[in-house]
Amino acid sequence: MRRSLSNILQLGIKELFSLRFDPVMLFLIVYMFTFAVFEEAQNATTGVVNAAVGIVDEDRSQLSRRIGDALLQPHFQAPVVLQIDEIDAAMEAARYAFVIDIPPGFQADLLAGRPTVIQLNVDATAMGLAGTGAGYIQRIFAQELSAFLPSRLPAPAVNIVTRARFNPNMEATWFQGAMALTNNITLMAMLLTGAALIREREHGTIEHLLVMPLRPLEIMLAKVWANGLVVVIAASLSLFIVVQGALAVPISGSILLYLGGTVIYLFSVTSLGIYLATLARSMPQFGLLTMIVYVVMLLLSGGNTPLESMPVELQTIMQLVPSTHFVSLAQAILFRDAGLGVVWPQFAAIAAIGGLFFLAALLRFRKTVTLIQG
């Protein structure tokens, strides 16, 4: 037992030294946990920011001017005045996300109690911007009408008061920063462990290991702990320096609990990386295979889109993917200050799936070793 543990330790140290002399991989680690996290959080927003608006004011009344003046930055650019016959060309050229057409006699009809309609044209090719921005503009219309005609509009039967929890100002940066870090942990864990195995095969050093008194289990465990350690250290520094420091994201929960979940998650994802490396015959094949798996995990794990909005069958399938539980765990701890009593089911699910992944990777690795020895 002591000899086996010593072998695993020494092989892991060898992995760390091999990584030390790989400048491309070192650059990738630094980039993914610094610049990539910062840029995605700062610039990849799903909210309404600086949306282009055109307005056709056929009424030219005080109320129509108030509506145009109410479209303010940073949500909207200053509205551009258009003519009625310019709407189709402007929308087809994608110059504006929204075009508002205020009909003639709009204010007079409202004052006289006659029904009237404002046309809002939306470029729905940008789906997130279209849906959210249309809602913003409708609220602006309602506010301006209520301020202009307070005595003529019926009082609402119910007054809805909205309170935003965990992110009161709805800052997209808070969410994007933590989720970018979580997603990069997944990608780098798979790349580091899989690339380490492919590198051994391409350089011929895997044959050197096989002539030593080493078992495939020891080789695998060494790659898992060494590369997992690198990712944990990089993720910890990124959380403190980039997320909390540069992005000023307040972390509500226990960072130690989050890192504990990260360690368990890395056991799953590094095993998956080794499994993918045994399927690929070269580094380019491994890179392509990893990206295919990563994109599916990124899009369907609940980090970018709510899991509840997906088909029930897909939700069930994604429960077998460790990233689904890790995203849920990360959001609960970092944003909602959840403790172990709340997130222990995610811990257990990640550990169970990790055990299955490790077993599958070990069986596949043993088969690969047998082929190399033969």
C-alpha cells in the first residue's frame, strides 16, 4: 500500500514537472482563469444595453416627445427619428433593434377617450435582447401614460412590488463572472488530464512507464491528482483576484465549501478527460472530441439557460452529467449562501457520477495499455 501511494505521489510530481515545461498549456491556464473570466463577465451580457432604437413620430405631440425622451441610456441609445417609409429598410438592414411608430392624433385620441395603438417593431433575431427590451419599452410607455394622464387612467386593482434577491441591482457581471469561472474549470480539467495522456503516448514515454512496476490505476490516479491540483489552485486564485477583486463580485457563501465541491467535481471531470483521451488517436482528435463534449455540458447544464425550461426528457438525461450538479452547487453556495445541509445532494451526485466515470476511464485505459504492450 505504501509503495503504491509513493508511486502515485512520484508520478504526480512528474506530471507537474512536465506541465512546467509546456509553455502553451501554462499560457492557456493563465488565460482561461484571468482574461477569459474577466472579459466574459464584463462584455458577454444578456441584458438590454445600448440597444438601437428608431422612432416614427407621426403625432408630434407633447406625449409622443415624452415617450421618445424616456428611452434613456444605458439601456437604449438616443432614438433616431425616421420616416414611415424608412421602417422596412431600417429593419431589414438591422440598423435598429426596435422601431416605434406613434400614429397621428395619438395624444388627442387618448384625451378624448378613443382607443389608439402604438406599433412596436422588434428585430427578434437577437432573441434575448428582443424579449427583454420589448418589456422595458412597454413599461416605459405605461409610466409615461400614467404620468401624463394620471386622472384618466383607472387605478390598478393590485399593486405588484418586486424585490430582487441575491442580486438586487440585477448586475449581469455578478452572475457571468462566477459562471465563467465554473465553466472554465470544466474545460481545463478535461484538457489538462487528456492532453497529459496524449502527450505521453506521442512522446513514447507511456512505454517507459509500462516497463516499470506500475499499475494502470496508479498512473491514472497520479494524473487525476496532479492536474486536479493545478486547476484547484488556478480556480482559487481566479476567484479571489479576478471575480472578487477585479470584477468586485460579492461572494455570499463559503468559499471553502465551494472549493470542496470543486475538488469532488474535478475527480469526475479529470476522469472524463482521460476517457476521451483513450478514444482519440492524436492531440487534434482529442481537442475536437473535448470541445464537442464541453459545448453540450456548457449549454445544457443550467449555467446559461435554466434547466427547468428544457424538455423533461433532457432534464433527466442531464442529471447523469456532473456539470449539472456542479452548476447548481456553485450557484447555491456563491449566490445564495447555501450550506452543506442544502447542497449535500449535489455533492453526493457528483461523487457517484465521478466514481462511474473513473471506473469507465480505468477500464478503457487498461484496454489501451494492453494494446500498447501487445
